[in-house]
Amino acid sequence: MPTFSVSILTRNIILCFLTVPPKIIVAPEPKSGPVAMNARFSCEASGVSDPLIRWIHNGREVTETGRYTLQNNNDLIIATKPEDDGIVQCVAENEAGVQTANTKLTVRNCE
């Protein structure tokens, strides 16, 4: 639901700001594959102001490190290891709220 905030700068100027909570419009899809694959997850959200996208993998917030790559388009790429098997979560957040979408990453050992 949209929310409005009003700021009165002077007697003659009133600014109104409309904020709309994030809505995930492209949710990450499940991935399955062998160890050492590059698993790519996509997430897109709408809202006012533009939502910030962040990622959580197995309960930990993802930061860009050697095996994790965060793309400019908000995609997450994981160069997988066996311990990566689990839940990947997209979090879209702005001043008006938060929405999340979860998916599964399944990593198989090659034998």
C-alpha cells in the first residue's frame, strides 16, 4: 500500500513524497548442478523509491568475495562448492517496506 509523507519547508512550500513498498517482479529460480558450476540467480523488484536488492545464502548476507559475484543488474553468481547446497533469498527493500523471495540451490558431488 502506498504511503505519503509531507514535509513543510516554509509556510508557502509543502512537499509530498509517495512511497510504494517493493514488489518482486522477477523471482530467483531453483538451480541444480555439479560442484564448480556457476549458479546464476536473478531478482527484479519495483517500488517507489527504487528498491535495493540484496542476497542471503543459507542465512548469511552475501558480499562480493572470490566465489560470489554481484552483477550490476542485481544478479548473483555463485561458483559452487558442496556446502552451498541450501536456500538463496532475494531481499528487496526501500523506505516503504521489504519483500523477499526464496529459492533452492542443489549442489551435487560428481562421482
